[in-house]
Amino acid sequence: MNLKAMLVIWALSCFGLVFSQEEDTLKIRAAFKQWQQTQIEHKHFVSKDNCHYSYIAAHEPPETILGFPDSINFYYAHLNNDQHPDALITFRPLQCEGGNASVNTQYKLLALSTPSGYTIDDTFFNLVDIMEASGFYILDSLNRYGFYGTYYNYTETDGYCCPSIKKTIKITFPSLQVFID
């Protein structure tokens, strides 16, 4: 086989891989959109159009009402060894009634490939056990071995807005071991 034929075969296989990855990311985003719609239907969140004080005061019970932000983060890696990318999906919800109780909240979802498509798991990170319970963590990346981000905690003099302790965190997959440095 000559060099030109080998390059054509290589280019076509790369194109197929890129196309397949792009198709999978679209499927992940569609699965997330379905999860998002279900959350709105079950009144765990309100729609973007209804995420304001006047709507909440007129229609919802007096509790923290969350909405979806414009910025939803998708981080991709192969986690379950099936040749399809999986995803960590994160976002900081909007607090629609105007308070700030959710200022340090990050929703963390896991999108895993299955033989029939993608599932969104919104309970996976509830299993993460962090011994230092007064802090919180924000994830911002992943690879095939786990999830990475920053762990925040407070000293006695820190305000709620401003934790002064910041450490890196790694959560292994699938064992959910937590390492804070």
C-alpha cells in the first residue's frame, strides 16, 4: 500500500472518530435537556422564564427556588471503557427568589453511556464522602480516572461568601475515593 492510500485511510478513520465523538456529545446534551425538563416538571427547578421574584411569590411555596443558569459546563472523558465519551455536567443554579443561600452550590451530574444511549445520574456525587463536612467542593475537569476540582473550607473568621481554605480535590472513578491536598 502506498503512502497516499495510507494517508487517505488514516484521514477517513480520524473523520469517523471525530464524527462519532460529536454525535455522542449531542446525545449527552439531549439527555441533559431531557433531565432538565423532568426537573422543571417535578418542580425541583423552575424554567428560565419563571426564575424571578414576582413569579416565585405568586406561584411557588416560600422556599429556595432554583433555576437553570445560561452557563452549563460539559467535561468529557471515557469513564466506563466502552469507546463512547461520558461527561461530568456542572452548573451553579440561580436562586430565583433573590436570596444567596445557594451561593456555594454546584450541581454535579454524571452522564454515562449505555447500550441504549446516555443516562444522567444526579445522585452519583451524593455518595462522595468528605470527612471535612463544613466545606464544599467545585469540580472543573475529569479524565478516565476520576474528577478534579477545588475543595473549599472556612476558618472561624471567614464570611459565608469567602472561604479562605482552598485545596485540590480528586475523586476517583468508579471507587469514589477522595483525595484532598
